[in-house]
Amino acid sequence: MTAAAPAVAVDAGSRYLRVARADGDGPPRLVDLPGTVPGEGLPTPDRVRGDPAAALAAACAAYREHCGPPARLVAVHPHGEHPHLSPDMGEPPPQLLGAPHSVLALLRHAGTPLPSPVLVCDLGGAGVGLARCVLAGGTWAVSGPARYAPLPGGYGAAFDRAVLDGAGLPADDPEVLRLLALARAESTRRTEVALDRMVTRPDRAERLADTVVHEVAGREITAGVVHRAFARLTEGLDRAVADAGQGRTPAVAVGGAARSATLVRHLADRLGLPVPLPDGTDPALAAVFGAALVAAGRVDAADRYPHAVAVRVHRTVGGLPRDEELVISPPGTLAPGGATVFAETGGERVRLGTAPAEGGTGREVQLLVRGAVARSGVPAAAVTVSAAAGDRFHVGVRLTTDGTAHLVLHPLAPDAPAPHRRGAGPRAREIPLGALPADPAP
């Protein structure tokens, strides 16, 4: 009997392509593909570095070549980015899931108590991202992130470059970088202890500076070199925290750089006591493990927008003009990267008309967001729609994977067929509205 194809998750990072699965009731685990670095994943090929879509395609191709097509595929992407998928990625097409939702899925599955709001601090190879997450109606609304991504190479690469430069090694040699990753994995504890002592006891820093923590390509790397490079990490983190402007908000730290207890303590000094990951979880694998649980159907992604989205409309009732709020998307309906949601009444799409605007410059449309306990919506965006008097539309909202909302207007011309219920139709107009608020005021 042929075993059923598994559900898998992919996190195509700037350093490693990680593929994970969560079978049965067991914990998530990395899939062992040819060339995998233990505990890390496949090294990201140079040809796809800096191209998230190409890196994702490379990870999926490597998995399919070794294991065949998966039953379901969930792909992690940094919040605030809108990856464009290649049409030749094969079947099934991946479900895109933002890194904050992936991490929160892992924590929820483990039963970790989660405050709201909570910051998901992604300390990855490409950059630092702080996403603010607010729980409402069983789903998480994510705003932000405040992001710091230095060039060239990114956040983690800046640290590696400083370490290798300090040791007199080439910082752009893939083989040297691979050896650095292996050496770091073998001497994590020794390096962390030395770094922690130098940070917490500056009076001992000079005495410990010559301590050898690991060896790469025949060169010794000392605690002093690592300590000097560590400033690259703290400076970038401080910049992202300042940009986020959240004050002391509980945070969960994930990503490769979050393996450093010293760096996580630096984060805690600024934001407060961190939310712990489940026991034994490697922070670099938290996102892909959470996505693997979602792929396996063991936890809900909880990524639908939790609040109602409406537009302010003008109607004439009993011969008198009246302003009303027309709900387009009920709470928990909009999904990032999902289909357009159109305003409906009684199972039929609402048709809205336009009135002539003064000066012929167009009509302002105000988008509102309403929390569960609020009686009326709060303004989220306002756009000007140019249309001839008497034009009629179906009006909808679409949410892209990067969190950007789009107002969708499908015209109802006499010769235009009614749009398909799941799509906006070829004649639809889309107007970007920006990010929807995570926690609208009541």
C-alpha cells in the first residue's frame, strides 16, 4: 500500500531553505533532503539569494525531486512582503502564511498563554522585523512591521561579515560561510558563555577577548571578535524597536539570531520579559514548524482579518438623505491572499451607484473598520473614485499577503456579464487602501 503524501511547510530564507512536516501527533521536524545541514536546512543557492519567489521555487523543487508532490504546501513569508509565485511551481499551489501567524500557530498549539498585543520579533538573516499582533474573535490582526534590513546581505550577514573580517577570512566565500555555520553549531554554548560574560561584565571583557570560541578554515575566532561583531546585531535591533514605538510590549523572539540568549536578553531589556517558545524549540525553526502544524491541519492559521470592513454610503429613505455603513466583509472573512469579498444582502451582491461629485473630480469613498463591541466603524482609509454619474458597481475588498487592503469595484454596465462570485472579474478596478488597523478603537 502506498503511503499518503504528507503535508509540508517551506521557509525559504536568505541562508537556508527549510522544509518541515508534522506527522501524526509527533512534533514538527525538518525533512532530511540531500545536502541538508543538520538543524538548518538546505543552503540557499547563490542564484536565488535575494529573490524570495525563486528561493521558494528552489525549495519546492528540491522537495518534489526527493519526496514527490506533497498533499498540501504552506509557505512562510516575512510579514509586510508580497511574494509573487512562479506559475511553474507545480501542484499543489502553496498557501502563503506570514511569519507572525506561523509563530503564533506554534505557540497556540503548544498551549502557551499569549498576551494581546504581542510583538513577533523576527531576527532573521535578511533583517529584523517587529510585527504587532492583536487577538480578536479568535484570529490575529497583524500590523507593521518595523523592519531593519541593512545592505548588502542583510542583518545576519552583517554580523557574519564582521566576524569573518575580524578573523581575517573572506566574508563573501560560500564555503567559508558554510564552515562558520558548522563551527557555530558545534560551539554554541562556549561562544554564548564568553559573549555573555563580556557583555554583562565589561571589566572582564579585555581578559576574555583572546578566548578562542571556534575555528573556521584554519583560523581561530576569539570571543573579542564575536563581541565586536555583536554590536551589529544590537544596533539593528535597537533601530527596529525604536521604529516600532511600542514601548514595553511582550515579544517572542524567533529567527537565527534569536539563538543568542545574550541578544534575547538585550531585547528583553527594552521590551520586557519575552514570551517563551515551547521547550526545546530552535527559534530559527519556529516559523516553519508552526506552518507545518497548519499544513497538517493540527492548528488553524488564525490569519483572517478579525474585524468587519465597511464603506460609508449615502441613501435616500422616505425622500430624506441618510448616511449608512454598508458592511463589505464580516469579521473573520478576509484572508491574506484570498479571494475578493463582496458586499452582500440576502445572498445577493449589493449594487451601488455613484452620484455626480462637485467639480467632476470624483466621489470620496470612506472605508471603515469596526470592532466586535463597537456600534460604528472608525475611518481606516479614504479614496477618491472617478466615475460617471449613474455608474453602478459591486463593491468588494481584497487583502494581499503583505497585509494591504484593496477596494474592488466591478462595474455593472448594460453589456457586462455579472461577475463570478469568487472573483472580481476582468473589468474590476482595484484601489490600494494600505494596511488595515490591528485594533480599531471602539
